[in-house]
Amino acid sequence: MMSGWRPEWSQGDRVRTAAKLMVGWVALLWLLEVIDVATGHALDDHGVVPRTPSELVDIVPAAFLHFGFAHVAANSVPLLVLGFLAALGGIRRFLAVCALIVVADGLGVWLISPQHTNTAGASGLIFGLFGFLLVSGFVERRPLGILAGVLVAAVWGGSILAGLAPTQSGVSWQGHLIGLAAGVTAAFLFRRDPNRRDALTP
């Protein structure tokens, strides 16, 4: 048995791992919604209710729960695509970025969302991944990362701006805004050395 040596991952390995991770992640969201419906929407109680101390335990679970199949369907494609692109830069870094976004977003919603609301869904993470991809290429001076950010902005920029509007009923623009800010922050906190060649870009 050899120790102290790890073979380099090929680009194909990284692509497959990123794809499997995100397909599994999205499948988990659908499974949880099936369980929620089967239990009479019992999981909906694990959304974040602002400024209630006992709700702090729900800031992470809330990012995996949705209010109906239409809700989870709306989040599935952007989460799958944006998560896949972000995960190409390394799974450990990706998970760290997601953890920062989910926790910061949940805490922010708990702090500033209107009283008597219940917030759940992956959209805060989606906005965070959008912000991360938009900025990280520029921060790390990686041409492919910059291109990815431009393409992401072209495809989802309009819907992201709409999601930040405070006039939409039933939409947590606070969660979207905090998620976006957390993703931009993550791009700086978890930036890589631009001279490294051991990870795909973005």
C-alpha cells in the first residue's frame, strides 16, 4: 500500500464528479418534497421564521426544502447548472462555498425578513452561486472563469435582477440579496492562486 501520493484527477473525472454531485443534490430536493407532500407538508415547518431563537436550527435545512413541486421545479435547473459550473473548480472548495452561502443566507433571513413569514428553498443558494461565478473569474484572473461569469450573467442576469425586486409577493427578496452578497464574498474568501493548474475553471 502506497501512502503520501494521490494521482491527478483528469478533467473527465472532475466533470463526472461535479455532474453526479449536482444530479444527486437536485434529486435530494425532489425526494424531500415527495416526503413533505406524503406527510401532509410536515417539513414546511422547518423553514426559517425570523427572530425566533428556536428557528436557528432550521437555517441549513431550509435551503433544501420547498413549498410545493412548482417551487422545487423552478429551482432545479439553475441549481443544477450553476452548481455544476462552480463544482468544476474543486469539490471541497465548492462545498465550502455552498456552506458559507447557506449559513449566511439563513442567518440573514432570520435577522431581516418580515415577522411571521416562513422562508425556505434553494433560491438563496442559487443567487449565491450566481454571484460566486460572476465574480470569481475576475478575482482569480482566469479567462475561462471570466467567460463563464459573462455567460451566466447573460442567461440568468435578468431573472436575478427580478428576484431582487422587493415588490414580488411571496418571494424572499431578502434571501436572494443576502445569498448574492454571500456568493460574491465567497469568491474572494475562497479564491485560488491564478498560477495553479490542478483545477478546472471556473
